Amino acid sequence: MPVDSAASTTPSPALARGLDARGELSVFLSTPAGEDPGQVYREALAAIQDAETLGYSCAWVAEAHFSSHIGIPTALGLLAAATQVTDRIRLGTAVVPLAFDSPLRLAETAALVNVLSSRRLEFGVGKGNPLGFSTDAYNAFGLHEGDRDQLFSRSLAAVKNALGGPIEAGDKRVALYPPAGDLLDHIWQATGDHATAAAAGAAGDGLLLFRSTPDGAAGDVQSPLIDSYLTSFHARNTGPRIGVSRSVLLGSSRRDAIARATADFEARAAEHPRRPENTDATSVEKYLIDSDIAFGSADDVVETLNHDAAVNRSSTYLFSLPFAATGSPAHREGLEVLATEVHPRLRRRDDALTPRFGG
């Protein structure tokens, strides 16, 4: 989205608030389905507890319907359980596809989880993953995937109306119980298009960006989306919130990380929605690069992330470890390395919140 050439080249006071040296550290759980669903969910909860122990700011949970690659059909349900085994870490949905829920019921559930967590909920919403990942869900719910934009806009407006209340109920008005509190200030919109990014900014919502894009390096594609968001941003009670999701594969070196990926592709093929046709080192390395996965030693990962044009403009990093089973010792070790060796060395650009001409 082009930026008005008359716009200031420096962020306004509202944009500049909270511009720290780096974004907040979060974990993103995209938990695959398994033969024992109970074990899958126990491991996800254990990973959230690990993240809290390691000082992570937030744990974000992905949800999907009828997918073997994401085994959690309701992130809010899992987060309700997480409220009972954590005390400090914020809990986020990344994201709830709004088309598949009744907006009023969804608002009620979100309000309940927010109360159970002592107001730790971050409410991420979206349209469902594109590129065919959500086609079965749209079909199963009797919806047309081509209507995804309209369905999202209508549902989001209805959810916000319910959270803000009062709600029209025939000849009377009603309100949510439990009350939504300040949940309206904790809504994030996930998107890959400029119109939705601009709408999120105009609404004062947060912006969530995907782990990869089909149109080139994710950072290069997503930095202009950040421009669209910032150009339209209207402050309500908070400054801009920009969350970028990235996958990380840690090893002792880039060669070691490639070998780990190769072994994981062969051992857990069903858990990788997209994988290289061949598992020779060259093919796997190309796959990792094309998939925007930061890989190698902690030094390599820091170098990659600090040169990512969207990561270095974000206020929150959502890191996933797709080559380590959720809740496993390898997953916890990866979380620890991210917290102690990677995150402290990440740097946000000084002009992170300044919209760029021609963005």
C-alpha cells in the first residue's frame, strides 16, 4: 500500500511508545495430531509450562479443523486448560478462523478464558490458512472459501460488538457474562493482504504475520504489510502491535541443522505438511531457505533473523520449532537456546515503526 509522500518520516508519539531494542519472546505451538489425543494435549501444555519457566512473554496456539498437521480444533479450549497450570505467561490464539464459529459464542468463550487466566488472553483471529490448507474446513462447515474475506469482516464486527456490548436481544439488551474486560484491546488480526493489514491498523488491533509466504522471502513480502498497518494505525489504548511468526531449526552448525531436518523428515514425515521431494542435503537446504526457516547454530539463527525485514520491525516474535516434537526434551532445549542465546541478541530497527515510502 503506497504511503502518502507528505507523511512524516518519524514516528508519532503514539507510534513511538514502547519501541524497545527487541521484540518480546513468544513460543508458537503448531501441534500435529497424534494417535493419542490426550498425550498430544498434555505435551502441548507441558511446552507452555516450559516456556513460562524460561521467561517467555506469551504462548500462542494454532488451531485448525480436519487437519493432521494441526491437532487442536479449538485453541481457546486448550488455553482454558493452560490457565490452570500457568501463572504469568500470556496465552494467545494464533489464530481462531472466525468463519467457523458463532461470533457471540466465541466472544463468550474468549471472555471466560480471559477471566480464568486473570486477563492474560491475547485474542488472535483470522480467515483460515490459505493455499488449500483450510479448504476441507470451509467445505465441512458448508461455506464457500471464496467468501473468506466477507465472512471474516462480518464475524469480526460481530465478535467486537459482543465484547464491547451491550448486545441487542429482541426488545432488550444483554451483556456478556463473564464480562470481557479489556479484551477488545488484545485482538490481533492475522493476514497476508494489505487491505486487512490496513484495517487492523485503523482499528488499533495487533497485526500477526505468517511464518512464510509463497511469493518470496517472508520478510521482504511482509515489511510492506507492516507499512500498510502503520500508515493506517489509529491508537486506542496501546501503540502498534506487530507479531511475526518464524520457524527455527537449531544445531551446532548449518550442516548439522540440515542433517537434523533430514532425519526428522524421514522419521516424522506425516507431521510435515510440506517437505522436499528428495532428502539429500542440497534439497533439504533449499527447502529450509524457501520455507523461511532460520537454521544452524545460535549465531547463524541470530544473523538470519536480524536481516529479516519483518522480524526487525516487530514487537513480538512467535518462534516455533517444527523439527522437535512438542513437549520433548529437544523442544525444551530449543526453547532454552532461543531464550538465552538468540533472543537477547536480536535487534529492532530504529525506524521500525516508521512507514516507508512506496511500501
